[in-house]
Amino acid sequence: MDVKDCLSLPEEESLACVKEAIKTEKGVCPSRLVLLLEGDCEPCIQARREYEQDIKQETIQVVSTASKEGKDIIKRNNIEYAPALLLLDCNNQLIGV
């Protein structure tokens, strides 16, 4: 199953499917899960804890809203709030929206 197929699954199954699909995905423009965080805000700390195992396994990449990449992701996708768990393509475009 590819990443886009995972998005059609019920919400409780979708994230696990995406994580597996990303590990095996091949192609020119691979997908990735990004956890967009803004400093040490309480919700950001909680999100980091919630996804700690995935971050350690590099299934989810942490990106700061203050970084160049973070600013690009925010601008490109009109992200208004952090933390945000985002499914992006290799051009930092949201997938499935």
C-alpha cells in the first residue's frame, strides 16, 4: 500500500499505515512525516513526547518553525498552528489535502 492509499483508511489506522509506507517507499519524490514545532510551547513538548519513538527511529522528522525549512513549510502550506504533524512530499507540499 502506498502513502496516498493509507489516507483513505480510517483515522486510527491511517498514521500507522503511512509510517510503514514511508519506510518502503521508492521513487524520485519520497514522502515524509514532519512534526513542526514552535520552541518549547507546552503542546509542542507533549507532541514531542507522544512521537518520541518515531523521532528516534527517524520515521518522523522534527522541524522548528524558526528554521528556514520550517518557514518554507509554513508559507507553502498556510500552516497556522504548531505543533503540527504533516505528511509532505519532497517539495514540502502537503499530501492528501
